[in-house]
Amino acid sequence: RIVTYLEDYPESGYTYGSGRRKIINDDLNRPADSKIGLEVSSNNVTRFLPIDDDRLFKRAYLKDDKKSTPLQFIRPRSIDRETNGQLWDSITLTPKEASVVEALRIIDSNIERITFVNTGMNVRSAVVKLKNVEQPMPLRSMGDGINRILTIILALVNAENGYLLIDEFE
């Protein structure tokens, strides 16, 4: 569920992780400094996820003693190449890799293969091999739309048997 919350910091000063979140149920009297988050429950575990904190969604899981449920969240902002690379790494050499290529072929039937390469400064970007083109080409050169689709596809296959949340799907 979507919740509104306030950060509550200890009097001794704030350090990352020392704050507590106070969920506000009365939307009519919501303070101006309140934030929006998600309260997600699965397998008798409830996890609170502030939607403005990318770190919580890079490898998010709902865990209890018996099961780990994957959770992926896609924001409306620009494509996060680092996250895409991590999501790709988690499916490399599995049947999910072929599923990603198959899904990309719906957009462009010339796509044969995809991988992520280091393009400098520890930034990894998707490159694709196209039919009848000898050299691989950066996926970003094919437009923002296909890159957004790649992000959704990677999140989808990594969220199998879990949750996929997409902000501003359209």
C-alpha cells in the first residue's frame, strides 16, 4: 500500500539508518515535509520502502525465515545503466537471458543478442548485435523507448514470482 510518512531523527543528530519513519494515516492533516513510501507485505514480512531512495530497490527482497520474494521498482526518471547491468548479471547464462532478447525483438526484429560492456568510468551500457550489421551497437543509439523497454523487461524477469512496481507506466 502507498503510505505517507515523516522521518523522525534522534536528538543526537542524524546518521544514515538512524532515523525512524512515522506513518501518517490522516492525509487531510499531512505536514508539508512528509514523504511517500510503499508498505509491502509478503510471507508474513512487512517492509517499508521510501520511493525516493534508489538504494533500497537495487536488490530488494521481502525476506522471512523460509522464503525470499523479489521486488523490483521502476521509476519514471532516466534509465539507470548501473541497475540494468546488475539486473542483466543476475540472469546471465540462464534461460531468462533469451527471454530478454525475445522481448526486445518485439520492438526491433533485427536484434540478435545483447550484453553489457564497460564504456569507461565504471559505467556499463547495453550493446546489441543486429542482423546484417557486423559490429555491435549501443542500445542507447536506438532511442529512449527501447532503453525504457529494456529496463522494464530486466525488472520483469528479475521479479519472477515476486512484485514488479512501475511508476508512470505510460
